[in-house]
Amino acid sequence: GVASTFRSEVQMIAGPTFTTAEFLLRPSFTALCLLCELLRPGSSANSSRSLLVIELNLGIRKMASTACFMIVSRNDIPIYEAEVGTAPKKEDAAHQHQFILHAALDIVQDLAWTTSAMFLKSIDRFNDLVVSVYVTAGHTRLMLLHDSRNDDGIKSFFQEVHELYIKILLNPLYLPGSRITSSHFDTKVRALARKYL
């Protein structure tokens, strides 16, 4: 079938000892090997096939992800929102993401009083999207709607955004519970999303 043909193409270029498992576990290394073979003088590799393999290989590594992040004050008012995923942005999808996060607030309200943990992990699901929540001591909710399964990365993202939020609260010009409009804060949150999500 197609899979065996694809594997034989990879092995033809990267070597017969190269396995499918290595291809899936180390896609950037595979792409580098294939690119080196393609650019080697006198290479007999078919250039169009090699480029296709490289594109498919990198695609495994960098699949588009959906992620919408929101900070909700203790009064259930959203004070910061950002679409932080790599998937193409759609206007109707942004509204749907906000609706899903708002709908999960009741579940957060119930769970927050039953545990001492700040990171509540996955609390709700909508199709293939999951809602993860982090509740601060002041009962501010950091909510993330995502399609990834990286709990450690999501927890690290929440912890670092929480530290940024505390710095915002320490600013004497910021009124607690008001909208966060700092472009510096927004830039940092998006950088953390790229790093962890």
C-alpha cells in the first residue's frame, strides 16, 4: 500500500536501517538526512519525491493546533483573551471558543471548592477540544481551550502566565478586575504559548 511505498522511499534515501519508528520519533532529524541526501553532489535521489518526504515529515512535527486562552476575574468577567494556537484563525471559531470557555465556568465553580490544587487539568470537553483550568488563590481563573494532550506543558504555561499576572497586579496603575490591555503582557503570553503548547 501507500504506507509501505512511503517507508521504502524513506529507506531508499535515508538508508535501509532507518525504521518507521525513527521517522515518527525524530522527524526533524529525518528531514535533515533527506535534505542532505538531496543536496549531495551526484545524488541519485528523485528530487520531487525527496521534497515530498521532507514536507510530510515536517508536517508531522508542526501540525496546526487550536488554543484559546482566557483570564476570568473572580466576578466572572473576562479580563484577557487571546487565540494562541497555530491553526488558521476564523472569526466564527473565536466566538465559539469563547462560548465553550464561558460554559465551563460553572464546572470550574464546583471543582474549585473540592480541591486544593490550582491546576485542575481537563475539566470539560467539546468535540476534540478540551478545557484546562488553573485557579489562583484570589479565585481568578486561567482557562485554556486546546486540542493537545500535553499536560506538563499546559501546567508550565499556566504557572508562568500566573507569574506574569501577579506582576500586573503589583502595578499601582492597574485596577484589579479590569481588562488587561498591556501589549507587553500579550506578547509574553503568546511567547509562552509558542514555547509550551
